[in-house]
Amino acid sequence: MSTQTNRLWIKNPLAIHTNSACDARGGLVIESGRIAELVPSGAEPTQPWDSTFDAREHVVIPGLINTHHHFYQTLTRALPEALNKELFPWLKSLYPVWARLEPEMLSAATELALTELLLSGCTTAADHHYLFPKGLEDAIDLQVAAARKVGVRVTLTRGSMSLGEEDGGLPPQSVVQTEAQILADCERLVKRFHEPGDGARVQVALAPCSPFSVTTDLMKATAELAEQYDVRLHTHLAETLDEEAFCLKMFGMRTVDYLESVGWLQPRTWLAHGIHFNDDEIARLGKAGVGIAHCPSSNMMLASGICQVQTLEAAGCPVGIGVDGSASNDCSNMIQEVRQAMYLQRLRYGSSAVHHQHALRWGTQGSARVLGRDDVGELAPGKQADVALFKLDELRFSGSHDPLAALLLCGAHKADAVMVAGEWRVREGMPLDIDTDALIAKHQDAARRLASN
């Protein structure tokens, strides 16, 4: 059962990650779902408190924020026919399987992915769902229900595909929709579920899958609809050189030129991957304030390339971290993805240029900026009380000296406690209100049925 206190002091943590220079080694105070106060070392809160949480064995960080995922893909982890392939062949092998997705399968996949993320210290997650075969027209509605059950914040992007194989696209015709169907459902979902402003639990964004799966007209119409309702835009872009070649062949222009031509070169847009940009394109993206969801494990698995994170940030792009779909990562673990981002970016920029603090910032405040939020991703007074607490009591941490650095360097993988809006959602390493054994059984059955149909 979730517990809500009037004024909770998370007291004297082993270490705490804040984005400011202020001393918060005495912990933080939670009140009415927000961070009310940061407590200096050796001090007590300035106002009385009702209860305490002894955090002397915990490393305390802001709840991690996942900027790109495909929850349904947890059903096709390590699928033999999709192993050891680059992006386009990988997609071609998986689309016929994913086309058999059914409502109860998506519900199980969404609940499992969100629970797995929560256990890794993630409190906000963006999902990109673009498959709507017959019978799954209410996919986003199902995801909203699952998110409310798990108790995390979500940005659910209403994806779309309008170009099937018969039209020169990659997906089978059975999963594409007409532009009229797509736009009507986008409008319905925004009106029904999108919560603007501070403290939102469910937000909706509009997200054509990629330039090679929708028409130019749909990209333009989606941008217009997003502006009308003041919601964000999301798509895959510049993930591989194959995609760049596709854009040149199909549209006669490179990816960023295409983005600008359809009205997407603007600050409400964030892109999944964003790897293959030249210097001029990075400058243009930064000037426009386009966000980037860096997905290191996926980029490594599919050998797509290495995102230019620090160069993009220096140009003005918000940069966050995404685990990406579990079929191209096979692991929905945000704290491990933050570690992976640190190491992959060291390959590009050098070991002295990328610190653990950089990676933690990408996975928290950076990711919040990518999703257009300033109320989460930081431990500071007035921010939402989304907090992840990790213990360093496993063999992998023995002998470590800097607790915050050890969180990444020694490979933390599971939070001991997590709260969202001041409510505990994980205690003693277990999610509250979720029967994990029953969830795994349900999910495993769905995965078997999907793969065997």
C-alpha cells in the first residue's frame, strides 16, 4: 500500500545528487508531493516534520527519466529471427511478429516495462507506440490504465505509420492506418488524457514513427495538430546511415533538411537517436532547441553509431537518455542505461571529459528538458518529489569509496526505494501493489503466443 506523509524527512543520506552547489548532505524534506527543503549536513529541517526515513545507507538521486521506449517490444526479447542484424533487416524480421499484437499482450507488456523501469529508479517514462493493427485501435488507452496501476509518470506518444510495403515503406499493410484515422485518434487522445503543467501524471505527444513509415503530408499535419493543442512531437531520426540514404532517395534531402521542410525544426520536437548529423545540422538543431533521446545500448546492439551528446548540448539541444525498445536493448533498466551512456560517450570524447555527474544529469534534468518538463528531474525545493534511493550493499560495491560514483562505476541495477510525487512505489527493492510473479507469468504467456502465432 502506498504511503503518504504530511512532512517526511529523508535523513542524512550516504550521498545525494543535486544539480546545485548547495549542501544537501542532511537530506531533503517531502511535503504534499513536492520537495519542501534541502537540509545541510549536520542540520535539521527548518520546520517540524512528521516522520523520517533513515537514508544513511542510501545514495539518493532524482527519479530517472526515460525519454524513448517501445513497451510492446518486451514481448520479443532475444527473438532468434531478429538477432545479429542491422536496423532495416532487424525491422523487416520483427514487423510480421509485431503485427499480431493483441490488446491483452500490450497491457501486459506496458505494465511489465513500467515495473522494470520503476525498479531501476525510473519515475517518468516516454513510450513510442506506433503499431495499431485491427483490434488494437485503443492501444494508448490501455497504456494509460497500466501506467496508473504502476504509479509512474508517463509521456505516451501516439505513434503512426501510414506507408506500408505496398507504398515503399517497411511495415506490412496490416499495421498502417490512413491519415484521417491517425489524426482523429491523436486529437481524441490529447483531449482525453493529456495533462498540461506542473505535476502531470499522463501526457500525450504526437509521434509519426519515422520518415520511412509516414507521408510528408502526415508529418506536416501532425506538426500543425501539435501546435494547435500545445503538445510535443517525437520521431526517430538520423539513427543509421541507411536512413540518411533513404531520405536522400525518397525526398532528395538529408534528414535535418527534411525535418525543417515538414515544420518539425522547433523546440517542441525531440528525436530518438540523432546520431548522423554534420556540424551545420547540429548548429541548426541547437538553434531550434530540438531535443535528443540518446539510446546507447540500442545504438551499440544495432551498430548504428555514437550520438554526439556533448556537441549537441553545446549547440543548444536538450539531451536525455532512453533505453529504447527491449528488442533492441532487451533491458528496460534506466540506471544501467545511464552507466552505458557514460561509457559510450567516453569513447567519443575521452575518459576525462565525461564524468558520472554528466551521465546522471543526462538521465534526470536533461531528460526532463527533452520532455518539456521543469517540475521533475532535480532535487530542489518546489520540484515534484520523484526520488530514487539505492543501497550499496552488494558484492559489486565492496571496496568503493565515492558512493555517487560507485552507483555507476560499480554497476547499480536495482533501487531499494522509489517515490513518485511523494508516494512510495518501491520499498525494500519490491514494487508496491504489483504481484511480480503473476505479472511475469502473464507476460511470458503473451510473449509465447505472439511469437508462435
